[in-house]
Amino acid sequence: MLLTVTTTHEPATDLGFLLHKHPDRVHHLDLAYGGADVFYPEATEARCTAALLLEVDPVALVRARGNRAAEAFSLGQYVNDRPYAASSLLAVALGRAFRTALQGRCDQRPELAATAIPLEIALPAVPCRGGAELAGRLFEPLGWAVTADPVPLDEQFPAWGDSPYLRLTLTGTLRIADALTHLYVLLPVLDGAKHYWVSADEVDKLLAAGGEWLAGHPERALIVRRYLAKRGELVRATLARLAEADDTEAEALDDAVPVSAEDSGDPAAEPDRQEPLRVLRRRAILHELRELGAAKVLDLGCGDGVLIADLLAEPSITAVTGVDVSARALAYAHRRLRIETLPERKRDRIQLFQGALTYLDERLAGYDAAVLMEVVEHVDPARLPALERAVFGAARPKSVLVTTPNAEYNARYEWLPAGQFRHPDHRFEWTRAEFAEWSARAADAHGYEVRITGVGPADPALGTPTQLAVFTR
Ligand code: SAH
């Protein structure tokens, strides 16, 4: 089975840098169920095509998945479409062959990796339960123009009709990392056949690869359901994590897993795309910081640094310090922000360090504002007073912004069993009354005033999904 990626962005041979595969060579990869080769049928300045050719060995495939003879039509294990159709096996091969490119990394051409370039992706035979129409629903919201032609069962006998396979061509102007993560996630979804390696860490892989675009995808429920082969409990937990959105849980991500570096595009430009809560949250925080005129900002519990990237884009913000207790989260932030490749002027505005917010820390003093975005609910209730002392009492920024889930709104999330939190690491989730009470008490104890607002679509009875408190001295 074959996948080709073509660009006309000149010099087109830079595709070799983006994919970390030299256009003059054939690159071979051994896989548990066969082998893959990457090569370039065409490599000129004007146009360059990389091909990934996957050879599936049906016998190795059966061995790799263990003996399932008892539960399956035994010959069907060996004689099937796997060697010929672009299925989830191709997605796995793609993940292996282009791992670094999937992560958005390219040391030799970092600006190019961050740039949307004209791309054409062709797949001659894609098994697609749901037909051409489904292919459109999956890829079009991501910015692709989709051509999906059914492949006839046999060209000599048109009366036999079409096979369940599509010849799929995607064209669009996208970053290479985005294009590859779209394929990595959506090929198994189109296929819909149960792939056998689904396990809990598949969820992390899915969220790491798709997190940035999946939360806003109109078909996200279908994508998650099919990707996880209908494993109910995993599907629910994953949808919860997507809705809870940027609790990216950097600590839980496997190092081997790709992270996409930035929000792709401006969601406002696509009116029918529902805006993810995490985007609305960051926008609300930026709005408040602007109103406050804050120049030096602390991002406490910064996680993988999504907010820091936004803060740096604000000319009025002159210094941003991200603090997190998790070294892993900080490593992700470092990578996301591409600190090494930033111009010096920008780099000088950022500082990242490890710290626990429940301990007094002199490094946190002297700031205009501190943001705690989706952090307090990760702290044990018994440790909250220590956090209050460290932030409001000792660091004493001129203002403090706190966001946290509104527990009442959980009733709107039909995928979330009653009484469960949005995220497994949450220690609590507050109702509006509970948050108001905590905020008033903390403000009072430390000489701040507080105003509470919400983020996200308001339900008349339940309020908004996210609560936001703005404390000012
Ligand atoms: N603010 C980020 C991350 C939220 S997830 C965002 O909204 O995207 C919560 C983060 O808080 C995690 O990265 C976790 O490591 C961090 N965290 C939890 N308890 C902490 C503590 N006591 N001190 C510092 N960071 C903490």
C-alpha cells in the first residue's frame, strides 16, 4: 500500500528536510508485520513527492497479534485486504517513518516546518466505511479539499459496482506536521476495522497527535469512537479530556508521542467550527490581562506552555515566567515554544522553571499578574491554603487570575457519568457558589478584591463551563 506526499513549495526538495529523509536515497524500516520504504519518485526544485510504501506480510501480521484462530475465520487472518489497503497499519508505519516530522520538529528548516505549504496527499486504496461523504466530513473541516472516488470492484465488469475502497486525494496548504497527524489519526478512523493494539496509552497518543485540532472538530465523537474501536470507557474518558481541553496532562504524555506545536490557524475564521473551551479560556485571560495593563506575567502551573505562546504574542507583555511542578510538562513547554530557535529578543522575555505552588518562593515576587489556568483543582484541598499563602500572601502580584471548571455545567456533558470529574487528576470541581466562597475568603484574607465571570457558552440554569476569578490588590 502506498501513500504519496507532494509539495510545490520551492525549493520543493526541502521536503526531504521536513520529513528527515534524503530525496536521493531509499529509506527502509522494519516493522513487526512487514516493512516500509520511503523514497522519492520525483524530486525537483518545482515539485517533490515522497512515497511511503508499506509491504504487509500477512503471516507476520498474524504472529504479531498472537494466535486468534479460535475467535476468527482462520483463513481470513491470512487472506484479507490488509496488504493492499491504506488502513491503520499504514498509520502506524507513517508514525514510525515520520516520527520527528509528526512532532513538528525540523532542526534544519524550523521556519519551514512551522509554515503552511501547498501539499497534495494521494492514497490509491483507502477502506472507508461510510464512503466518500465520510472522507469529506473528516478532512474538510481541517482545511483539505477532498477528492474521493470509489474504486470499481473490477474495471472489466462495471455491473459488479464499486468496491468499499476509495482513491483519496487531499489538497491543501498546511504545515507538514498537521498533515501527518491528520493522517495518523484519521486513517484508522476511515478504516473503522478493529485494530488490535488499542490500549490505554493509545488514548494518550490520540490526544497528543490530535489534541490541538480534534477538540474543535465537528466529528470528534465519531473520530474518538472509531479510533478507539468503540471501547466505551476509553471513549468517554477521551471525550472528557478533549472537552476539559487544555488539561493537556503533559505529565501523562509519553515521550515517544508527537505533540503538535501550536494552534493551527484562527478558529474564528471558520464560523461553523465550534470553538474549543481551551481557546476561549486563553482568549478570556488575554482580554483580562490587557484590561489590567499587566506587563510582567506569571503562568503558574503552566503545563505544556500553550498560554505562554499566546502571552508572548502580546506586545504589551514584556516578561512571562512559566512555573510548573512537573519537569515533563516543562520539557514539553520548552519544545512547544521552540526556545532554542527564538530570536534573542523574544527569548529574553521568557523564563521557565520548576516549582511547587504550595511552597513560598522568592522567584515569584515582583509581577503584575499571576495566572492559574485550570490549576487549583489539581491541588489537594488540604494543600490549598498553602497555595493561597504562597501566591496571594508572599508572591503578591498586583492581580491574580484563576480559572477552574464549573461543576454544575458537567450535567451538560452526556459522556461524563454523573458525579465524575472532567479529568482523572482533578481533586475537586467547584459549583459556582463554592468557587465564589473560596475566592471571597482568599481575597479577604490577603487584601484583594475579586470579580467572578465565566468562559464559554452559558447555560441559563447551570452557568458557563469555566469559571474565572479576577483578583486585584
Ligand atoms: N495551565 C495549563 C495546565 C493546566 S493542568 C493549561 O491550562 O493548559 C495543571 C497543571 O498544574 C499541571 O501542569 C500540573 O503539573 C500543575 N500543577 C499541579 N499542582 C501543582 C503545584 N502544586 N505546583 C505547581 N504546579 C502544579
